[in-house]
Amino acid sequence: MLGNFLIGLREGLEAALVVGILVAYLVRTGRRDRLAPVWLGVGVAVLLSIAVGAMLTYTSATLSGGAQETFAGATSMVAIAFVTWMIFWMRRTARHLSKDLQGKLAEALTMGSLALALTAFLAVGREGLETAVFLWSAIEATSDGAQPVIGASLGLVVATILGSLLYKRSVKLNLATFFSWTGGFLIVVAAGVLAYGVHDLQEARILPGEDTLAFDVHHVVEPGSFLGTLLKGTFNFSPATTWLQAVVWVLYVVPVLFFFYRQIRRNNRPAPTAPVPAGAAS
């Protein structure tokens, strides 16, 4: 539940910030009369994201046996590719996101209501689709009844409230620090979803090694215990892990975390100052 809450919080806040940037620009430039198309685009993007989640749930429910496991495994792989790309994209473009969105919105203002709605739809829809696919895969990987859904829903609600407070400047939040910490957490969660997807494909006999375990700690971490539930809900940890799952987990989480935080260090590095010519101070 905690893991899905943080996923909902992180992804929801990204979307809320995008909406806040779009609305604030129109309000600041005295174009409140053009808010309706923006909200229409946002609403359609949200409905599309919900529809994608519902479609994935329906498709999975109508399949059986190996087909269901193949679908879940393949969807997990797509979700990991999507969320990894978005984590690095957000890290790289966060500084210029507001300027880029405002530029696109200014251009759309000259083109009419349809362009405004489309701009809002694309900006929010990108975040919404990522959230829908990744949350669905994470909830499937957790397999813990309604708790993951409740956790994700609470995260989205808190993100909406927090985004509103940030827009009104009622609270202050160091977004760089927030996205740095939650980005690292999402990478670890994504590694767990990836391992879960590998196991699904092993059960579907698409990947080998289902019966070759790297470790089995059921006697230490029982699936129904508090520790087992916490590890499963937060990191998608499985007490019985195959060698292929373990190798894939390490090969994903180690390099991705390394490059993610290396990029952060580079972005935070102060720009070099130009040398002062001799005699300039005199």
C-alpha cells in the first residue's frame, strides 16, 4: 500500500504541476476566458488514463492461464520502459518545463480553442498514461486485494490537494529534492515490477528458469506476515525469487540509479565562472 501511495503521489503531483503551469499562465496574462478549453483537454486526458487502466483490467480478467500471465508480463515490461524514460525525461527537462509549456500555450492561444484543448490534453495525457500503466502493473505485482488501489487513490488525492496548495502558494516544497528522492524510489519499485513481469513470463513458459531459485526465505519472511506484506507492498519483494528475476533486478536497478543520480549531480553542479582579466579590477 505504501509503495502505491508514493507512486500515486509522485505521478499525480507531476500532472498537478503541469495543470498549475497552464492555468497560472492564462490567469497571469489576463486570458481567463480561455480556461474552458484547457480544462476540457485536462478532463479528456484524465478520462483517457482511467479508460486505459480499465481496459488493462478488463483484458487481464478475460484471459486465462498462460495468456493472462503473458499479458501481465508484457504489460510490466512496457510500464518499466515507459516510467524509466519519463523519470529521466522529467529530470532533464524539469528546469525548462514551465517555459516550454508556456511557449506552447502562447502559440495555441493564436490558433483557437481546439489548439488550447489539444495542448492541455497532450501535456497532461503523457503523465496520465504513464501513471495508469505503471500503477496497474504495480498493483498487479502486489496482488494484495484492495489495499494497493486504496494506497494509489490516496496518493493521487494528496497530490491533487498539494498541487492546489502549491498553485495558491499556501505551501512551499523543494520540488528538486522531492523528485530526486521519489525518482530513486520509483526506480526501486520499477525493478520489483520488472522482476514480477519476468516471473509472469517464466510461468507462461516464455522465459526459462521458473524452478531455479536464487533464494527462498519463506521461513524468515512469511507472505502473510507484517514484514512480508510491507516488503511486498513497498518493493514487490518475493520470498521465493528465481535466478533470472534476481539478475534482472540487479541489472536494472544498479545502472539506472547510477545514471539517475549522476545526472542530478551534474544538474546541481555550479556553472563555471569566467576568469577576470588582469587589470580589470583597477
